[in-house]
Amino acid sequence: MRIMVVDDDDIIIEAMRNILEPEGFEVIAARSGEECLRLLESGITPDYIFIDIQMPGIDGWETLRRIKSRRELRDIPVAMLTAQPLRRETLEKEDIGELVDYVVKPFTRRDIEETLKQALVLPL
């Protein structure tokens, strides 16, 4: 299975690789919302996407909106990576009904595994 990690911080991408690759996942790294969208448009289709909210250029919310606006991509589950827990007001303001989950940084292996289990990407 393929997991795309979209984050402008190489440390976060490497941490995700260290968690996911030993579990047998292929990690596709994108260092910006723009790169994520280019990879998706090129035909790369991950089974799950983690997107950092705060990135230069296209932020995580806009990246999510653009993914979910495409019929061929809208069924890919997406979780946001965030430095602070998301509040209900933020979710309502962003009008994101397609968000599967979010993970607060710094995260642990267990946080990532639980997120993927909830999305049924990892066996329970």
C-alpha cells in the first residue's frame, strides 16, 4: 500500500518513513501542496494521504480541497498533520467534510498506527 506524506519539513517525512516502511508501506513524499497535486496528476494514486496544514504556497486545507474536488481522487482518505489540535470552529470555518482524521505533531508511532487503523488501512 502507498502512503503519501505531504510536509515541507524533511524531519517529518523521515519520521513517517521510519514508522511506515517497516510496516510494508511505500512512502511517497511531497514537500509542498503543489508537488502533491503534480504527483497525483501524474497518475500516482496513494491509498492514504497525510497533509501538513501549514506549508508555504498552497496550504494543507487548499491541497485537501483540490484533491477532493477531483472525482478520481475524492475517495482517497486524508488526515491532516498539525502542530495544534483542531477545534470545531476551525473545521467549520474550513468546511472540510472529507477529512478522515488529524494527527498532532509531535506524533508517535502509535498515533500514526491508530490513524491508519481507524481508516482500515492497517489490520486491527
